[in-house]
Amino acid sequence: MGKSTLYQTNDMFLDMPRVNMDEIVREFGSWKNQADVFKAGKIAISKISEYFKAGESFNQEVTLCGQSVWQNIKKAKELGYFVEMYIVEIFDNTNVFQRVARFESGKCIFKVEHCPNWVP
């Protein structure tokens, strides 16, 4: 089971708004186009900002790469949100780890060679 499957099969997320870069970029473009990735990132940031301003609960699917994820968690806590994290470990799926490394340009806090053995 992956992150998206967890979201799609859990009833508690049914009526909750969602921020997912894969889904956003798929609406208008491709991960292969850096302009599309940049645009999707701006849309995601805008959605998160709107949810914070409204005090609305939301689901964000992330790989825990990059500082913005941690900054959003910190901001949510400061705004009084109760933050729940569901860790989905994927074993023997090197394609996922390669994609994370490729799109984060080496800025992933978990290096690719360590991902298969990562223990939370």
C-alpha cells in the first residue's frame, strides 16, 4: 500500500481537502516538464495557505523531502492544528526512491541509497 492508496481507502479522509503534487501536476501537465512542476508547487503552496487561513483541516501527501514540509508542520502546530503523520514504508520499489532523488535534485533528507533500509 502506498500513500495515495492509504488516502483513498480510509473513510476519515473522504470529505477532507487534499494537497498532492502528483495529482495537481497531472491536471495540466507532466512531471517531465519543469515548468509544470514549478506551477504545481505554486498551486500546492496556495492551497495550503488557504487552508491555514480558513483553519480548515486538510490532507497533504509528501515524501518528507525538503524544508517546506517541515515548515508547514511547524506552522500548523503554531496555528493550533493537531498534526497526524502516517508513515508508509515501501520495500523493494527502487523506482519510487529514484523518482524522489531525481525530482529533489539531491536535496532529499533521506539519500536514495539509505531509503530501502530507512527505519523511522
